[in-house]
Amino acid sequence: MVKGRGLPPFFFQLFLIFSVLLLLKSINFWVSLAVCMLILFVWILTFRNIRMFVFLLIFLVPFIYADISRIEGDVGVLGRVVDRRNGSYTLISSHIYNGAWKKYRDYIKFDYYKFSTEKISCGKNVYVSGQLKEGYINATYAAPSVDSSFFRIKEKALENLSLAVKDKEAFDIISASFMGSLKDKEVFKSSGTLHLFAVSGMQVYLFSATVFFVLRYLVRKRSLRLLINMGMVWVYMILTGFSPSSMRAGLLIIGVCLFKILDIGVSSFNILGLIGYLSLVFMPLNIYNVGFQMSYSSAFMILFSVRATAGLKKKKLFPLFRAAVIAVGAFLGVIPFCIAYFGSFSILGPFLTPLVEPVLDILMILCMVMVLVPLEQLGVVASFLALACKAFLKTVSFMPLTTVENRLYGLLISCTILWAYIFMLIRIEKRYKR
């Protein structure tokens, strides 16, 4: 959206409206359609922009055709494996059979240790049958195809990493710092640092920054560096199995690089909104995915915190203040979802995250090198850091998770605190506006 028209970022509005309508459609289609008409009526009365109103109508058409019905029970699923850890797999489904074949795109997990006569590797198409419930199949049969895809590079990356890192416990932490899918979550969950393994903004931005830093010495032309960086970020998204959080962060960087190449100024909120909208159009069932919801809420709070504190750059201790505002904002952004889905959260998270994050950054850089060159010496160093970090968290995690007995009241209180924090940031932005 062109700046200066007085409208909030268009695609961010579109993403919010589309998300609300999909949630309402899961309850009743006609209710969602009525709410859609009401939103459009209020929108045109408020902003009085006919051209953007027409665009909004066009972009909302996929909402009518989106299938967000979740299938459970005895099923057969066709999909492509995008992640594996020993016998635990994640696939992105393409079709599902439950009395009849139909298109069905979702992340589905399954464990398959028995009956397998052929190793199932990343990149293979697979047919899995069994009982499906809440995105997990209790598999009774799995048959991989003989073909592979570009996801095969993740299999090769895991093989190289396993050659360098011999300790299984350390391998779990090191590989998760780079590619996500942590298996032993208990210590990190109780310490409130589990979100660091979600492969979101931190990992993707660090990967992109590292690649761009190297390219500065290899490629002179800026536009070519940006193009190569876009391609490498896409490869990294493959290594993460196209998780919702890595897709959000990766596509955001790709979008920013593209606009820089085209020399077009654009709001980060607009790019975030466009990515979220396209993700839901491509895979509507993401609207139920807690990782998707928490990732976009956290990203919004980070972007909003950065924008709100931009006018304070000349103030003393600005870097520390901004870092604190971003950390608290991201924490408050995910708390409502922690309470709604899990009924608990960790108070230690905001304090331990700044201590653990640098260690994971180092592990990620070491992992990037070991994926390319499986050096055992680096594996020993990385294993020591990973196990030391886990031991430290075990020692300092003296406080149990805070449990919320009444989730409704807890949700209302957390949302109230979040809105109060947003209001405070708005006041700061207005007062110190550049």
C-alpha cells in the first residue's frame, strides 16, 4: 500500500479479516458470510476508498471456497515427508481418504518404527493409513514411493550432522537449533525457552544475515546478492520442513529482498499480512495451528515494538530499552495462546531467553558449517555447548510452570495486559515520533 493515504496497512487488515472469517466459518458458514458483509459495510464507511474496497472484495473470494473441515478417524493420507527424527515423521498432506478421496492440506505427524521394510526419508511421497486425531496418525501401514524431491537435501544435511555429532542428546538440541523439531522438550518447556526452537525470526534472520555477510565478499552486485540470499532462505525453509513459523519469517525476508531489488518502499506489516493471507489461502487449516497463531502474534508485536521505539534512537540506553520492549512484547503476544491451549506458561521465559539465545545462535552457526563439512572437532564443541546449556536450564528452572485454573479469566486478563502494552507503545510512538 502506498504510504500517506491514512489507511492502516491493507494486507495486514486483509490477513486479520480473512483469519476471523475462517474461524467463524468453522462454526457456521452463514454466520461468517453475514459477518463478512458487516465488515465490508463498516470498512467502506470508515475508509471511503472504493479502489481498495474492490481489492478487498477480490482477495476475500477464497474465503468462500476454503475447506477448513478437520477430518479424524480411520483414514488414508497421501503426502510428502518434510521432517524426520528416527521413527518420527512429519508430512504435508495432499489428499486424504475417509470414504472418498479429497484434497486435504495439513501438517500431519506419525511414528513408524514397525513393519517398515524401507527407510522413509525426507522428500519422499508416502501413503500412511491409521487412526487420525488432532494432526497425528497412529500408523498401521506406511508405504513410501521410490521418487524423491528437493526435500532430499534435508536428509543429506541430517546425515552430515550425524557424522559430526555422536551424542544423541546433543544431536537433538543442535539439529533443533538449526532445523527445529526438538524431541526432548521438557527442560526447555519448564524454563520458558522452548519457543527458541520453533525456527522463527531469530534463526531465519541469523541465517540470512550470515549468508549475506559471506556474499558481500564474493558478489559485488547488490541485486545479485539479494537474489542469491532469497534462494538460500528458500533452501533453509526446506531444511526446516516449511514449518508455519519458518515460512512466515522466511517469506518476510524474501519479500523485503524483492522490494529492495525493485526499489519499492513498503510497510513490514503489509508484507507480514500478505504472507499470512497467502499461507491461509494455500493451507486454510493453518488457522487451527497453534504454532501459526503464536508465530504471527509474536511477529506483530516485534514489528510494532520496533516501529513504536524508532523515535528513541537518540536516547541513552536505546539498544537495551528496545531489546527489553521487544522481548516483553513478544512474550505478551504469545501468553494468551499459551493459556488458551495449554493452561500454563513460564514466568522465567523472558529472563532466561536473553541468556540462552546467544548459545543457540552459536550452535546454529556451528550446525551450518557441520551440515556442509561434517567435522567431528566442531561436533565436540557444539555437543559441549548444547549439553551445558541444558544442564544450566535444569539448574535454574526452580519455578514450575504457572498453571491457570480458569482459562477464560486467564485469557481475558492476558489479553487486557497485551492491549494495555500496545496502548503504551502507541503513546511512546506518538510522543517521540520522528
